[in-house]
Amino acid sequence: MNISRRKLITAGLAATAGASSLAAAALMARRYGLVPPDCKGFYGPGETLTYAAQRLLTTHSLAREFPRTMISKTPFANEVSPFKDDFKLHQPGTFKAWRLAVDGMVTHPASFSLSDLHSFPIRSQITEVVCEEGWSYVAEWIGTPLFEVLHSVGVLPQARYIVYFSIDRDWWESIDMADALHPQTFLTLGMNDGDLPVGFGGPLRLRVPRQLGYKSVKYITRLTATDNLKTFGKGLGSASPEAGYAWYAGI
Amino acid sequence: MPGSELLCHAIRPRPCYPRHVSTATSLRNPDTPRHAAIVRVTHWITVIAFFALLISGAEIVVSHPRFYWGETGNVNMRPLFTIPIPASRDTVPTGYKYVMPDQNGWSRYLHFQAAWLAVLTGLVYGIASLLNRHFRDDLIPAPADRTWRAFRAVIAKTLRRAPLDPAEARSYNVVQCIAYLSVIFILFPLVIWTGLALSPGFNAAFPVGVNLLGGRQSARTLHFFVSGLLLLFLIIHVAMIALAGFWSRTRTMITGRLVESPKRTDKSQERPVISKESTVISEERA
């Protein structure tokens, strides 16, 4: 094999250009929030590419909405962990004592009852729930956009993520501000013209329609605004990566 | 690159044939590798990515081995068809008493990482093949070969297991050309399209992708079938290589050098019919 000086110089220049553009890309990615919290490890490169690509392409796009005729007649609630006493104490149907605490990087930490949440602007959307297993259904979701609640508590501009917790302690997730302030991200109180059934996350579910079902946590009791996910759990962003699932579930 | 060809002449004079003149690779400089380095490297990266996609994809199917048509589908709805295997979720009625372990976490991580690897490798291969005329010179069949007759002749010859002449080992026949072009320009784009149509984030940005396929569950079913066609291609591809001499062909795809398969060279083929041009070349080499 002949390796000419020209080829050697070309290869050297290409390698240098490649390495420095990779370093520059990494710097830019960090700066513009294109790196997911589970970016370490063997699958880090793929996760980072997926998250960065979707953030660049989809930040403002809306999940598909469907006509009323496409609402699934037989939606599937999926199973949830058995309810513990703290859930059973709540009065079924009314959930009068249910509270949503909002804290972290906000100017006015607050706690809302369900009727407090009903006093926010109520919107509805007909969107699809997509499970990572492969199945799906379309339903009408009624609730208040998360941004309404975040604005009312004065979320600080430094906040980069909203962490949200289920009454089931093992189920907590987080989303970036692109999803948190997205007009279709709802604190969901109703489904298909009725109250949100317990099986589908009632009394309160955070719907994130541009991501898979496991990001739409059921039985929400607390929201926290933060600029650092490292302080939550094992620092991977949410319970999903701790269980081996991707933090970003837009794919 | 014309520059490097000039350099070749300067070091060791030998005929350099312009690549675009003919698809008959026997005309080429015999020192030219059978497969260019870019083809070899991207081939083996694709092999790794494809196996990762296949294994992780099969594992993801196990969590819900039911397929539907249209936008929505779940266990409360009638499936289009069901794969008769146990599922990794106890919510799926399969008829089996046991539930397989849940492997979706790493399977999904691996699937998307391997998809990136396959797509980026495919882009490098595609751009390089346009620039170095690999598509035009090696994969587009010569006009004379674009007939049913030529197609049938290749199949008949393969079925008879007739010995190849050396020129044939240096180029692709029309059936190979069509198979490779279909995988590169039909099946790979389709599997990427149907796969992207399963991403709720991507569908928000480009809803036309999933809508054209007839909905999300149709996209999932099509993704499964196109993957099946790719697997079918892989099986036939490996079977054909096994017939031609597995190790010699595999070595050629690694080193680029053509090694005559001992299986195909019997006594009568030791002095095969060689075109005038290649005789000139071999004499010059000698």
C-alpha cells in the first residue's frame, strides 16, 4: 500500500477538523440544552443524538390532534402498581383532599386543590397515548396547560427542568422547559367529557403528548422547578433511566 | 481522484482505464481492490448495526406481539395478526401461562443507537458512492443486462451452479445489482420512514410521514414487514456467499483482494476465456 505524503496530510487535516468540530458540537450542545441527563454510558451517544435532533426539529411543533370520531371506543388503561394507603385514604370520585404542591425555582411556592386547578383556563385536546410497548389509543384530554400553573407561581428563568412526582413514590419523571411550557402539556383533570378515571391517572395526570406514555405520570402530587437534575434520585433525570429506560421518550 | 491516478503513473507506469467507460470491471486495473475501502468499511459497520437492530427489534416486539392496522391498536382491540409467542408483559393475552422478562429498556436504547449508526453509515456510503461512481459503475446494470432474458439467464446459471469465469467474480450480475439497489434505495429508506413514523416527537414535527402510511399502527406493522424483507435479503445474501465460497468471499470483503474460490475452479476452468484486454493486463503484470 502506498501512503503518499499528500494522503497523510489530508488524513491528518481531516482528523483534526473532525475532532475539533466534535468538541465544538459538544460545547454548543451543552450550551443550548441538547444533552439529556442520561448521556453517560454506552448508549449515551445515541440518546444525545436523538434528543438533540428532536429538540432542534420539534421544539415548537404540536402533537397530532384527531377528530372526535377517532376517539378510541376501547382505550386501554394499562396496569399500575397496587395502591398504597396514602392513595386509598382519598375519597374516590371527589378527591377533595388531593393537593398539588409546586416548589423549587419559583417565586411563589404554592399548593393547589383540584378545584383550584379547575379555576385555571381549561383546555381540551384529542391526542394519542403511545406506549413504548407498541399499543396506542386516542382520547380527549381535558385540563389546564402546565404553563398556566408555572406562570402563576412565577417559575424563574434559570429553571431548566420540571420534575414531577406521582403519589406512587417509585414513579417520578422530568421534562425540559420546551416540553413543560408546550401548549399541549396538560395537568389533566378529565377524559372524554368526564372526570379522569383512576385507571387512566385520575384525579390528576401530567400528559406530555409528544413523548411516550411513561412520561405521562399518573396521580401527580408535586412539581419542582430546577436547573439541576443531579440532585434527584440517582441523578439520571427520572425514575425511568434508573429502571433502564431512556429519559427522553420522544421516540 | 484524477490527481492520485497521475501519481500512480509516475511511480509505476500501467494502463489506467477511466472508470466510467464500462461496467465490465475486467477492464479495470487488476490492482484495484474488488471492493473499495469505503464499501468494505461501511459494509461491516452496517452488519454490526443491522444485527443490533434485528435483536433489539425482535425484543421490542416481544413486549406486544400483536399487530394492528390504522391509527390505534391495543389489547382491547382486534389485531390484524398475532405472533404466537409469549409476551414480556402480563397485560397482553397470548394464551401462554408465563411472561417473559422485560428487556425493553436496553432494547430501545440499543435500537435507536444502532439506527443512528446505520443511518449515518448509509449517508457516508451513499455520498461516497455518488462521488466515486460506485452506483453508476458497479450497481446500475449495463443496458444489455436490463432484460428479463439476462435476469433469467443469471438465475438459471446460479441454479445449475455453473462455474463463474473470473470476470464475473469481479463484477455484479444483474440479479445482484437489482437486489442491492432494492435494499439501498427501497428497503432501507422504507424501514427508516416507517420507524420514524413511530416516534411521537418526530410525528409532531412531520405528521405527513405517519399519515401517509395510514396511521401509527399501520406504520408499526409496515416496519415489521419491511424488517422481515431485510432479514430475507440477509438470509439469501449469506446463502449465496456460502455457495460462492464463504471464507474467500468474506476475506475479499475484509481485505478487498479477490481470492479465487477453490470450489468454483476445476481443471477445465484453469485457463478461462479471457477478454483481449485482460490478457494484456495479465501479461503486463507478469
